[in-house]
Amino acid sequence: MPLLMWLLVLAAALAQVAVSHQHRELLQQWQQQDARRLSLQQEYTRLLLERSTLSAHGRLDQLARKQLNMTDPQQVQVLRK
């Protein structure tokens, strides 16, 4: 009977060690994924800012004038029915 009790105590101790190890591994994975999430969120915010900068009306107007040699129309005629 005492041998059986020692075996049960040993089995419980080994199970506790295994569960603690698994918990540490899962916590480490969670921390890595959380860091990746933060990094992706920062990149997404940066890309949104870059997109808004690149698509700003003034910038598009400037590019059209420089690269396509576009100008404002000299004569504007409005047609009505």
C-alpha cells in the first residue's frame, strides 16, 4: 500500500511538471503572436497614413501638372439643354 501511494504521488508530480511546461510553452507562443499582432497593427497604421498622403488632392494635382503637363483650362464653356 505505501508503494502504491508513492507511485501515485510521483505520477501526480510528473503530471504537474508536464502541465506547467505546456503552460509555459503556450504562454510563450501567445506572447510571440501578440508581438506579431502589434507589429502588424503598426504597419497597417503606417500604410494607411502613407495611402492618405499619396492620394491627397494636392499631391495628385502636382503630379498631373509635372508628369503629364496638365494645366487649368483657359476657356470654360457650360452647355445647357
